[in-house]
Amino acid sequence: MELVLVTGPPFIRAYAGSILHTGEGYEIGTFCLLFDSPRVFSKEDITKLQGFAAAAEKVLIEGYTVSR
């Protein structure tokens, strides 16, 4: 399998993601970070990523609630 975003531009070399959930717990997407150079993610990096994902979930849930 050839992954175009790895073998060609933007040449992704590192990825970290956190699953986004609805208020009911359904998985609806991923909040992710992509890098064009290899890297190791620290515990602090993962904690920050999870915090950003939680903030994104909150915005999505509040937006959905308002639009209902």
C-alpha cells in the first residue's frame, strides 16, 4: 500500500491523533497533528493534544446542541 501523503508532498513523517466523540460517546473523527520530520512525542505533547481534542469536542457538541 502506498500512502500518497507519505511518499509525496507534504511527506508526512510523524502523526499524533486523539479521537473525537459526541456527547453520547460515538466516535466522529480525529484531532490530529502532522509533521514533515520524524519526532518522538513526549507525555506533555500527548497531554496537550488530548486537551486540544477535548476543546474541539466541546465546540462540536455545543454547536450541535445550539443548532437543534
